[in-house]
Amino acid sequence: MRAGTDSESSAAQWRVPRALPVLKLAGAAALVGLGLLFAEGDQIRLGLAGLAAAALVGSALRDLLAPVRLAVDAAGITVISGFAGRRRLDWDAVEAITVDRRPRLGLAAEVLEIDTGDSLHLFGRYDLDAPPGEVAEALRAARPERR
């Protein structure tokens, strides 16, 4: 599922599901609430709940500041880098686009891997709001023929 497509240049982008930051913020609020409810004067319990909530808020903030994790056009691929930065990968730099499938807890987990030789960029289902296999096919289709 492409989050956005420009038919003129065959550009596409994939983003975090829109509901995910909201769920993370709600989880952070629930952690703080549970920490206050069950701390019973224990500062360590309250501190741990606050720390976990802060981590969730940080993750939700990243999702809000940089929701688009991956974009492709005729010139190359743009991936998220760092907390909310972007890194442009020209097609010449991309060595391989693969999908790693592994069983985890009775379920198959898929991760899209974009290998440049110098770096490896990994994207899961919740980074792309689409199955990694479909995204890999779309990336391969967007890549110009090598000469």
C-alpha cells in the first residue's frame, strides 16, 4: 500500500500508520496513570513508569515529526536517518533490496532491507504501513534498468 503516489514521476512514499502516534501517546498516559495508582509512595516505581512513558512519548514525537520513513523516485530512495533526518540514496549506491522473513512467536516477521554496502536500512511493517514484500517489489519496479 503506497501512502502517496505521484503519477507523473512514479514517486511513492511509505509512512507510519496515522493511528500509531496516538496509540503511543495513550500508552504513555496509561503508564503514568498506572504508576501514580500503584506507586504507593515508592519513587522507584513511579520513576520507572515515567521513564517508560517518556520513551513512548519520544517515539510518538518521532512519528509525528518524520512520519514518512521511505520514499522512492526515478533518481533514488530517501530513507529516514537519525531521529527525524533524511538521507538520499542514489540508485547507484543501492546494492540490494531484500525482505528478511523469520518466524517469531509463531508469526512470520518481515523486514525490508536496503543495503548500500556502507549501510543497511531496515524497515518493518509499522514503519511502512504496508507489507515489506510489497514495498520491496515497488522499489525494484521503480529502479531504472542498469546499463
